Amino acid sequence: MSSENLSKLVIKITSITVQILLIIGLIIVLLYTVTQTIESFQISLIDVASIILENSLLIIVFLEVYLSVVDFFHGKGRSVVYVMDATLSFVLREIIIGILTGSVTDIDLLAMSGAIGIIASGRFLLTSRNLRLIRRRKVNKERSK
């Protein structure tokens, strides 16, 4: 077996392993959400809403990380955008949890909001630059015909 084939095999095995682990994690979070929701019905509807909201945002983070991993191993290059999206989802989740539990201070909220602003700006710049490059390629292809 050549070195190149061995490298491809290692990458393929790693990709499948990471994807399986993320799917298992996603299933566990889904099951946890369902059980926590059922248990919280005995307490109050506010707790039900809080648990559903917190865990729904965690599911979104899992999905963003999963998409990032899939794109990374397929070499599509959008993995950075997915990581940024996952980070945004996670920080927003933490803000919402902090607000609902009352454990977030003004300084924490300001810091997390700043992080969201920086990450969102970076994502915007990254995706708008990519869109311009794609448009240029289309125009160049049409001109060359």
C-alpha cells in the first residue's frame, strides 16, 4: 500500500469516526432533551421552555460542528464558516442561559456581545469576499465563451 493510499485511508477512517461520535453526541442530547422536558413538566412551564431552548441551541451547535467536520474532510473549505456559526450559536446559548438563570453580569453580557459582534463581522467579511470571488469566476467564464 502506497503512502498516499495509506494517508487517504487514515483520513477516511478519522472522518467516519468523528462523524459517528458527533452523531452519537447529537442523539444523546436529543434523548436528554426529551427526558428533561418530560421531567420538567412536573415543575413549571417556564422550566420546560428553558430546557427546550437551552438544549435546542446545543443541538444547533452540534449540527454546526458536524457540518464543519463533514466539509473539512471533503475539502470544501466552508468549515471555517461552520465553526464561526457554531461559536455564535454557543455564545448565544450561554447568553440566553445566563439571562434565564440570572447568573450573567453586565460585564459578562458586554464581553459576550462583543465576541458575537467580532465573530459575526468576520463571518460577514469572509462570506462576502467568497461571494465576490464566485461572481468574478462566473463573469470570467461567460466572457471566455
